[in-house]
Amino acid sequence: MASTPDAPAEVQRGLQDIVALESHITFIDGKRGRLLYEGYDIRDLAEHSTFEEVAYLLWYGRLPTAEQLRDLEQRLAQLRALPEPVGRLIDTLPAESNPMDILRTVVSTLPMFEPSETQPSPNSIGGALRLTAAIPTMIGRFQRRRSQLSPLKERPDLSHAKNLLYQITGREGSDLDARAMDVSLILHADHELNASTFAARVTASTLSDLYSSITSAVGTLKGPLHGGANERVMEMIDEIGTVDRAEEVVKAKLARHERIMGFGHRVYKVEDPRATILREWSRRVGESAGNLHAYDVLQKVVEVVHREKGLYPNVDLFSGSVYATLGIPRDLFTPIFAASRVAGWTAHVLEEYRDLRLIRPTARYVGPVDQTYVPLAERTA
Ligand code: CMC
């Protein structure tokens, strides 16, 4: 038998438990269910902060003063408009497209109209601001286009969360709705070396530009094991129908070895702290809308999945029910995730530029060696 090339003995599938780099941004304590941005507990941020303040924290590594926050809010509000050709592009792409495909395409197109932002730069947050400001407009423009409605005018007077809601629904929404969206944006803004952030950092580590890095991240977030799970949670709620059927439906799924969306996590071994906060918001917005159906069904699902499988909810379990109650179409749930995570992605790309090291792991080769090349004419099937 042919000898195999030298190879590392251990393979960590999915890079599980591999410490790939040092980061200053986010700390996850998976055993205790804690999540910190730059040392600040996510529970405090969800209680007292805003998405804009959290974005500042992620980009600069410290909380802003009142003046610095006002300045950032104004800059974000002024950067919302899309270049005319980019808006027209959204209007010409197929209306039935997956909104994440639209987002990926448009994010990659934007720098062609803003060439000054395309150079990798560790200290410039210009591209981060621009993308964070523009993504809600991209999502909203596509939603209007496929609903055969004309684009909305920018509203620089609205907060980031209110603007996102307005862009999607055409309504400002109540203060409670806007706060629910704001909290959800805070909770999704960063999560250490998750798959899409890793994709962004891999791209940045080649000294590629910020927009290419974020394009990689958007494509990675699209997958149902990462960003797409909350949409599937809503499908499960439909399948269950009434609360009294939850046990039977969940048990049948587990018997078929199906994954229950919104449960389990690579890092958390207890309940994801983001799920705990969103559960409460799911109840609040449900009560305000006079419809607790999704919340009630999910509470029962949590009980059954924990009893049968010992799994805890992750952030995706209750986010979908919050968004659905706010009137957001299901296929925009993942784009909303992107509208928040872009703050973290860009913070990580800037961090990567500051401490650059090409990310290039190795594979253990398990294919054949020493094969004899047979000329094409002599090959048989
Ligand atoms: N439903 C049923 N079984 C599960 C689930 C689930 N949701 N999650 C994990 N398991 C089981 C899995 O079948 C395996 O069992 P066994 O050892 O008997 O084969 C065991 O738990 C370990 O699973 P794993 O796939 O090795 O664990 P992982 O760390 O690779 O999985 C995960 C993490 C998030 C991909 C997984 O829990 C999952 O598929 N969850 C459902 C999708 C989901 O909710 N995704 C959102 C993740 S949170 C948002 C984000 O960070 O993007």
C-alpha cells in the first residue's frame, strides 16, 4: 500500500473548540450563559443601551460620551441613501429572489459607486458606518419593489431601529415595537467567532477590502444552521398549530432525528442569554398585539425539547415570533440579522487588519497517493 503524506494527527471537525485568534470584542461564557461586548453584559446593554451605542462600542472598544453618540447617530442617519444605480439595480433584480441573495449582491455592488471606501484600513470606520446605515435601505427597497410600491424617502429623524421597521413595513410602529427591534439588534450585533464573522475575517486576512469581507459574511449567514433558523421556527409553529399538539409534533420530529430549529448551540451549554431576553420581548409584543399564540407554542416546545433532548433555546427561537408580531415578512428575518451583525462583522474586520495574519488552516489528506496517470484515450469507465 502506498505511504500517505505527513499529516496532523487530529482533525477538529467544524474547527470545534479550536482557538483561532485573539479578539478584544466579544466574550462568551458558554457554561454560565454569559455574553459580554467589550466587557459589558448583554443584559445591561439590552436594558439600557441602543443599537447605535452598541455599534460605537464594538467599533471603538469603549462606550461613547453623549456628544460622540449624537455624532455617530447623525452620521449613520445621513448615510442611509443608496446611490441611484444601486437602487435601480434592486428594482431590476427578480422580485421573487431570496432577499439574502439581493443583500449579498447589493453589498458587493455598493463600493463600485464609492471607490474611496475600498482600501483595507484598520482605523477607518467609514465603510462600517456606510454599510450599517445602508443595509436597512437595501432591505426596505427590495421589500417595496416586490410589493410593487415606490421607494420610501429617507427619514434621518428616525433611530436606526425605527428606520429599519419603517423601511420594511412603511410604518413607524409604536415605541414598544421600536424598542423590541432595538433590543433584538443589540442582541445580534456580535457573537465572537461565529461562522459568518469567521468568513469575514478569513476574507479580510488576505488583505481584501471591507466590502468583500462583508459579502462573504452575508453569504455565510444565509445558511439555516446559522442565520436562517428563526424562519424555520415559524414554520414549526405553523406545523404545530395549537399548543396541545406541540408535544406530539416535537416528539415525532425527534424520532425522525430532525433538528429542532432554535435549539442547541456550539458554544452555549445552557440557555443562550439572548434567548432569555427575547423570550420576554416575545411575550411583551405578543401581549401588546393581543396575540400570544407563537409565544405559548414556543414555551411548550421549550419544555418538551429540554425534557426529551436536554437542549436549550438559542437566539433564533424567539426572534422570529418578535419579528412576525412586528409585521415583518419571514424571509426578511435573516436580512435583519445581517442589519445588526454588520456592526460586529465590520468591528472584526477592522480588528483583523490591526493584527493581520493570513488565516489558512491545513487539511488532513485522506485521498489516494501515487496514482499512475492513464492517458485519456486509454481510460475505461
Ligand atoms: N435539534 C435536535 N438535536 C440537536 C439539535 C437540535 N436543534 N442541536 C443539536 N442536536 C443534537 C445533535 O443531533 C447531536 O446529537 P447526537 O450526538 O446524538 O448526534 C448533538 O446534539 C450535538 O450536535 P452537533 O450538531 O454536533 O452540535 P453543533 O455544535 O455542531 O451544533 C447547531 C450547533 C446550532 C448547528 C445545532 O445545535 C443545530 O443544528 N441547531 C438547530 C439550528 C439552529 O437553531 N441554528 C441557530 C444557531 S444560533 C444562531 C447563530 O449563532 O447563528
